[in-house]
Amino acid sequence: MEINDNKSIEMDELTNEKLLSGHEYDGIRELDNRLPRWWVWLFITSIVWAVVYVFVYDVFKVAPHQQEEYKNEMAAIGGGSQAQQAMAADTAGLVQLTAQANLDAGKATWNRLCIACHLAGGQGLVGPNLTDNFSIHGCGYKDIVNIITVGQPDKGMISWKAQLTRDQILDVASFVATLSGTNPPNPKAPQGDPCK
Ligand code: HEC
């Protein structure tokens, strides 16, 4: 038996009926073969699969669509919407650290990781000016801790929580807070909203 289970051209052995459908175009005669079994099963399987798919993804929603899967993964690595990010960093009860040891440690981190984009004096380059009285993500110490922790990856500021410990973040945020009001040369134009 061939894979397509075709009958002889002239006659179906089972029914003894002529297989030629009677159509002829330019000498090409049309056969009335039965559809191959493998094809019919593929067809039926795809219909069954479509029904299963609709129930799984759209009716009972037991599995996430691609879009939701993407969002979930982005949220898991610290991206996602602003609302998700705001929840990510716990800043309750934090106050700016003023001890010299903390500020020195913060400055060391700053020089190592941050000046490429914000420049040594915080006057801004790729990243915004951190010395002026304007801010995109909030002016308070908690806001600074939050943005350093969760980042804004789609705008070029990554989340630093994978590279810095919590204490290192608190130190560098405390150092950043001391930059406010300093007047370094060549400051970047203000971005965001004025601070109160
Ligand atoms: C690769 C470049 C880059 C590096 C490195 C970087 N930043 Fe940023 N940073 C940015 C950009 C871009 C923004 C603005 C994000 C936005 O537009 O939402 C930003 C925003 C900020 C803000 C908020 C400013 C505001 O106006 O609200 C703070 C605070 C900040 N960065 C601190 C840091 C600290 C601390 C480090 C080092 C640990 C650091 N950044 C490293 C690019 C960078």
C-alpha cells in the first residue's frame, strides 16, 4: 500500500466505481481519490488542537499568552510597568545616611559604576543631572533608593540590585542625595519635574 492509499486509476476495487470524476481539461483527467488517511488525521488533530487551545488560553486561562508571559518575565527581572517597579523596592522607614563612612563607601560605588552616565559631579551625560532641582523619579532619599534599586531599563538606567547589596545601594543613594544643590561645571539641562 502506498502512503497515500491511492486506488488504481480506472476502478475502485472495493466499490467497483469509476474513479475518474468525468472532468477533463486539456487531456488532464481528474481523479476522485479518497483523501489519504494521514492527511485526514492531521486535519482532525488540528481541529481538536484548536479547540483545546481556545479552552486553555482563552476560556479557562490556565496558561498565559505570549504577551503575558513576556510581561511576567520582565517583571521578574525588574522591568515591567512603573506600578510594578514602585512595589519592588522596600523603602519604608529609610532615612538618608550621613556618617562619613557611608558617604565614602557610596562615593566609591559612584565612581566605579555611575559616573560613566552621570559624570563625576553628577552634572549628567547619558543620565540626568542629579545636582539640579529637577527629577524624573522623585527628589527624596527614598525615591533615589527606589530608582537605583529597580531602575528604568527601557530608558537606560538599569536596576542595580543584582550588582549592589542593599547596604551599598543605601550608601550610594545617600551620596547621590549630597549632590543636590552643588553646582558642577557643564550641567545637563533639567529633566523631569521641579522638586518642592
Ligand atoms: C548606562 C548609563 C547609566 C548608569 C551607569 C547609571 N545611570 Fe542612573 N540613570 C541613567 C538614565 C538614562 C536615567 C534616567 C532614566 C529615565 O529617564 O527614567 C538615570 C536616572 C537615575 C536617577 C534618577 C534621576 C531622576 O531624575 O529621577 C538616579 C538617582 C540615578 N540614575 C542614580 C544612578 C546611580 C547611583 C548609578 C550607579 C550605581 C547610576 N545611576 C548609574 C543612566 C545611567
